[in-house]
Amino acid sequence: MAIIAVASILSTLVPVAPNETRIFVKAVLALPKILMLLLCINLLFCTTRRLPGVLRKVTQDISLENEEDSFQKNSYDTFKIKDAVSHENFIENYFKENKYKFKKKSSGESIQFIAQKGKLSLIAPHLLHVGLAIVLIGAVFGSYFGAEGRLSAGVGETAKVPVEVAENMVVKVNDFKTIYDEHNNIDNWQSDLTVSVDGKEPVQGVTKVNHPFKYKGVVFYQSAYGYFHTVSVETGMGEVERTIRNRAMDKMLSSVLGQFFVIDKAKDGVNVILFETHDKYKSIHIKKGETVEFPNGKLKYLGTEPYTVLTVKRDPGTSIVMLGFLIMSLTSFLFWIGRYREVRVTLDRAKKSMMLKVSSKSKAIKEEIIEELTSKK
Amino acid sequence: MANLLVNLLIATLVGYFTASLLYIANLFTGNRSRVATYVTIIGFLLNTASLVVRSLLTGTLPLGNMFEFGLFFLWGIVLIYIIIEFKYKMNTVGVFVLPMATIFIMWLTFSQDPTRISPMMPALRSYWLHIHVFTAVIAYGAFAVSFALALMYLIKDQLILMGSKSKLVKSLPELKVLEELTYKIIFFAMPFLTLVLVTGAVWAEYAWGKYWSWDPKETWALITWFIYAVYLHIRLMMGWKGRKSMILAVVGFIAVIFTFVGVTYLLPGLHSYA
């Protein structure tokens, strides 16, 4: 785990270029993933080997049936007591107050107790390992059998879902809108879609950020959006009508008939920045149908239509990963139950003695229990 | 309202700074007075009021950017500290936690702009944000207190090794107590750190279509998880106690701070807003 931590640190510090090709960088990026996979294989082997025994212990009911044998096998500490009857009550109360599950048996001169607590904590680390391994298995499964792609379409247009994600699946964008909150800030972006396969069983749905739309195992995420601005440009070279595609918040420079300009969606129209030999010449807000003039000609704004960009994904591993996450979340709180401890006590009325054995992996817990059970004078 | 927020932040800073001085004075004079605790509680209430005012300004829970999360994180640190002080009757921990809180709020007030309100981006407008950040506040707050305890341990241990008989050695709690409490706090916080990772991953799946992107913030949160997992493993399975495990507790919190501040400034990625 320490090596994974170091490898992960390295992977975040190495500078990565877009479309990275350097083998060294690729190796550094892949190292934590490979190590994680090795860790999971290790955890799975370890847990598979130990889990049956732990499960047996957890599901087995507490019993004093073979206590005589255990008595022979286990080394007990012996303490002198004054009165077995009052000690019996004291021990019984101790187990009840500390919420132990216990059994008691009297035979002849001896009274035997067996008590256990925190049984579920025995299984917690193994379930956590299983959860982590399931997450990794789901991720590997998804990377082999899943696929992801992107599509974009304007309102009223159709687009094909990339074939590696789904075959013959077509999306029609019925509407795209920006939703505003009560303070007029952007709350979300929403695409209204109709999805069909081979033109059959068309299904309508809505996708927006944090609320993806699912259809036949394919998930549609609202990923980005932009605008098609239609303009007419007239210069000494002639007149031409063009549609310019601009991704939202991405001010790209356009060129039509040698005229450079940036066109950007604004409230009730567009903002146009005109350039004259690389220098900003004019910045103006115009509405639909209006014209802006520049030294060698003019630009007329004819209208804007939005388009939406969707990420489409088919990942059969996601449900497996989510199951792993659920197991990890639940079991991480199982540790709070406290560490497992088992207490065996035999009181001997005739010898006025108490034999005590405490089993726990924690030395501190052992010492604490022995101290408390021998505190009665 | 923005001015009120600034005034509350400065009042909180004064509260935490005064409490720091009182705790330090108590340590060196051996005074058992609870004034430092009461001043801490007043500072905490002012911290809470700052969060409330910020919520009123933004119209939502203040969790949308580094300043807001920082203020909430600070609140978590002091809350966990107050609980620890009352539960374990150990006010010397305040000597380390309150100065840390003072530096933190100074940084928030003077290097961030508390009056700047920016609308929350659509990806953050999800109930997952509340669960994700709230679990982070509990986990990171507890780790901050465990860091203070580990530092106390290392300082006392070093002074003992050097044969010091200073008042500080006598005033600091026993090494065994510091070690045990550090472990208990990390043990308590670890499930919340797991939830931070899990809720973040589930939310990312809904928002971005990827439960894990190896984004620097995600990777560093995972590194932090591994460091604390190593700490718990070596303590529980291998029985490592004392200096080595305390150093690991300190390293764990350094990773927490780097995840929170360092990654944002040095390694921008998908979480660049936080």
C-alpha cells in the first residue's frame, strides 16, 4: 500500500502532454493501476483463504459443550476468590452490562462461563477487501466490455451513437435549453432526446448535468453545448452566407472572405468582435437581422441555433463497481463494533478459585478485561 | 451582509487566537482554568455564525469553493477538538489545535476573498455535494486533531530522549495516552474518509459519466486513504506503536493538506473549483 501511495504521488507529479506518447510517462501513469490490481489479487487470495474460517466462527453459536476440551487446551490464569456465589453474580452482571453474548453452565462444584463480543468485526476487514476487489473487478470488466463516445447535434437534428457504444442507435435532439435559477444564474443544461434502435421503439428522455438518461444499457450525459451562428458577409470579394459553430464559452476566431471576427452568444443576440489585420477593430452587440459595417464590407447576423454535446457510455462494469463501493462503505463502519474478544471463566466453589482466559488480538483489551474481572475483592 | 461576514471572520480569528494564547499560558503555568475552553466555544459559535451568513449570501450551503469548504473544514476541526476535550478531559491538545485553527482562518480571511460570491456551477448543484463534503469535513477535522496529538507525542518523546526535565514534558499527557487517542481518532475518521472517496466516485459517475478519472484531487484523496490504511494495518496487524506510527499519522495529515490546498494550486484538474 505504501508503494502504491508513492507510485500515485509520482503519477500526479509527472507532466503529461495531451496525447502523451512517451513510454516513461505512460509507465509512471500505469504503475499505480497495476499495483492496485496486484494488491487486489493479493487481498482476494488472502481473504479467500481466511474467510471460510472466519465465517464459521461468526455463524457458530456460542457453546459450552466442548468446554472441557478447551479447558485442557487453553492456558488459564487462576485467581483466588472469597465467595463463588457473589462472584458468579458479579461476572454475570459484568457480561450483561458490557453487552457480551454469554452462556453459563453449572456442573458439580464448578460454574463455567463463555462470553463473546464484537464477532462481526472479525469479518469486517475481509468484507472491505472483497469490496475493494469487486471495485477493481468491475473497473477491469468495464474497460474490456464497455465503450464510450461523444455525439453532437443541433435542435431538430439526429446523430448516430458511436457504433462501439451501441449499434444502429440514433438520437434526435428535440430541444436544448439552459435552465436558470431564481437569481438568474445557470442552474443546468438540458437536452430533450428521442432515442431509437433501427428506428423502432423510439423513447423520449431528458438528460442534464447530474441526471443522465439511460436507454438499453447506454447512458447519455449532458457534456457540453454550443451554438450555430448564421451570418452573411459581404466584401469586395463577394457575398457569402456561413454557419459558424462555436462551443459555449470558447471564443474562436472565424474567417469569412478574408474578414476575421469572433462571434459569441449574448442575451437577445450576439457579440461580434471584428479584427483588422490582427488588431481588434470593433466590438458590438447586434440582434437578429442587424448589420455591422467594417472598412471593406459588412456582416449581417441571421440567427442562432443551439447544439448539444452528449457523452454516451455503455459500461457493464459500473453496477459491479457500485456494488463494491456499497460493500466498502458499509463494512468500513463495521470496524466501529470494536475488536473481537472471547472470555472463558470457570469458578470453583470448593477451591474458591476463578480460572480466566481472555482471547483478543489487542493486548490492551486483554489487560483491561482481566483487570475488571479480578477487581472484585 | 458581506461586511458582516468579514467582521464575523475577524471575530472568529480573535477568538481562536485568544484561545491559543490561553492554552499556551495554561500549559506553562500548569493552570487548570477552563477559560481557554470557553473562549474556544465562543470562537466556534462565531465560526458557525460565519457559515450561516455565508449560506444566506449564497442562498445555499457554503460548499462551492475553496474558501467555503475551508471555513467548513475549520469548523469541523474545532468541533471535533471540543468533543475530544470534553470526552477525554484533555485541554493540552488545544495548545496545538487552536494555533492551527488560527493560522487556517488567517489564511482564509486574508488570502482568499470572503466577499466574492460566485454562482455554483451546475455540476455542483447536487445533493451528493452535501454528503461528499460533510463526510470530508468530519474525516479531515478528525485527522487534524490526530495530527496535533501525534505532534505532541513526537515532541514529548524527543524531549524525553534528550533527557529534558522541562515543564513541557510534565504538562503534556502521557505518551501512551497520546498514542491511544491518536489511534482512536484515526479509527473513527477512517470510515468517513472511505465515504468521501465512495460518494465522490458515485457523484462523478452521475455528473461526468466516470466514477474515477485519476484526477489529481481524486488520486491524492486515494493516497491519503492508503496512508491511513497503512497506519491502521501496521498498528492492528503488526503491533507497531509509538514513534513510527505517530510519524505516519503526521504524514497522513500532510497528505490531507496537500489534497486540499496543494493540489488546487499546483495540480489543477477536474476539481479546479475547490
